Amino acid sequence: MTEKALRLGTRRSKLAMAQSGQVADAVHQLTGRPVELVEITTYGDTSREHLAQIGGTGVFVAALREALVRGEVDFAVHSLKDLPTAQPDELVLAAVPAREDPRDVLIARDGLRFEELPEGARIGTGSPRRMAQLNAYARGHRMAIETVPIRGNIDTRIGFVRSGELDAVVLAAAGLHRVGRSDEVTEYLSVDTILPAPGQGALAIECAAGHEADGLPLAAALAELDDPVTRAAVTAERSLLAALEAGCSAPVGGLADLLADGQVVKEMRLRGVVGSPDGSTLVQLSTTGSVPTTHDEAAALGTELAAEMLAKGAAGLMGERAL
């Protein structure tokens, strides 16, 4: 008798299917159980509004989470940067696998790098975070650019460049790597130039608390895919976002990384940025601490940096800060 397949809930986009397929393979290797993908359409997939208008927070995950709670799927895979910072009691973040490249990339016409773009170049992005930092960088280098809000999947966004409608678009490196299109990148943007979204490049594997799939305690099985360094980093980044009381469409960048002295890892550094969309004002700070060994230690790093950023005026730059 063949074992019943584990049902993995995923968004329908090419990128979501690619990253869910990779997780499905890993879970099959781990458990020996077949894994089937269950495609679920989310509000973020069907709405044509810009993410900043529909709130950003949770629009790509709510339908997947509802399917988990109803027991229609056994576990779900999200892009971690799409997850709201509050974790529902009935769901558990079972694993955060090792992170892909967290950087943003430029895909520009004629293979141009950012500093080679023509005067007045039109650069497409759906992210207020990217707009703020691109405009600030251009301003600092006396470049004139226009950031253009866009929506759509990877094909659609790259299509704006290929058709000549835009001079360039900015996308996440991780997504292009996962769908095998990294050869189209014209420049990897340094995190010193554009700080990524909190959690960018990482995946989140979520299941219902206490859920067993035909006798398999799922959270414990999935936890084998967890990468402790990635989890500590994204916990710090998401704690920063939560303490700023900002949603995932707010212009907030955050990245935690390990600082090594030779071969010995000494500290974790957390960098954060909040900016006005035109780039005229940026609050950019960092903090370092010992490498976190618990969730609370990682979260404290984010809370500490958020307090410093709020003291420097970050609240007034976020637009959607909760009252």
C-alpha cells in the first residue's frame, strides 16, 4: 500500500511553484513520503492594485494559512518576507531553511550597471523600500532617475525592460536563482547600497500546531530542514520590522549577518533603513551583539535597533505606521 501523500500548499506563481517544489523534494528525502503540491490563489495574486495600496502585509499568505487551519493542506511554503510579523497561535513556523542570496539585483537594458544608466532612466519596482534607497543613492551620486511602480511576476517585470517601456527593473536575486534566470542579471546591488527586505531570500515552512499527517508529527519532521543561523538572522530582522510597527509594504530594509574574525564567528550585525519614497530622507543605523542562541536574544537585537531608529525619526517616514 502506497503511503498517503503530504499536501504542500503553495501559491500558483512560477516562482512559488519552483521554491515549493524544492521544499517538496527535501521533505520527501527526509520523510520518505510522497509530497503533492496544492495550488492556492491568494488575494495578492488576483489584485491588480499596487502592494502599498492593498496593505502588503499578509496578502500573499492569508489564503494559505486558512487552508492550513481548515486541514486542506498539511504544510505551506511562503517567501518569508511576505509573512506578517505576528505568528498565529494555531500555526507554527516549523522551519526556515538556509537562505538564498538576500540581495536585490538590477536587470537593465543593454547590460547596463546602475551607475551607467542614462539621465532620467525609468526604473521599475513595486517596493517603496527599493524606491527610497534607489532614489537616495541616485541623489548621492548626482544621478537623475525616475522610479516607476510596477506589479507582476518575474516574466512581466523583465518584459517591461525587453519592450523598452522601462530602462531597468529591480528584483530579488533569490527569486531569479530559484527559477534559473540569474544569467539575466546585469548587476547585483550591494547591501551597502540597497538593504533588502527583512527575511528576503529566506523561505518559511509553516504547519498547524500539533498537526499529525497519518501519525507523522509534522512540525518535528519539518524542523530537520531548519537552518539555525538563517532563523536567528530573520528573527532579528522581523523583530525590527515588528517594533517599527510596519507592514511588509513599508519602506523598511533590514539585514542581519554574521561578523567573523578569521574563521571564528564573533558577532551578529543587524542593519536597518527606513526612507521616504523620494529618497530625500533616510534613517539608516546598525547594531551588533553576540550571536543569538535563542529566539528572544535574536528578537532583542531587532527591538534595540528599532528603538534607536524611532528615536532618529523613523516613524514619520513609514506612512502606514499603526496608530
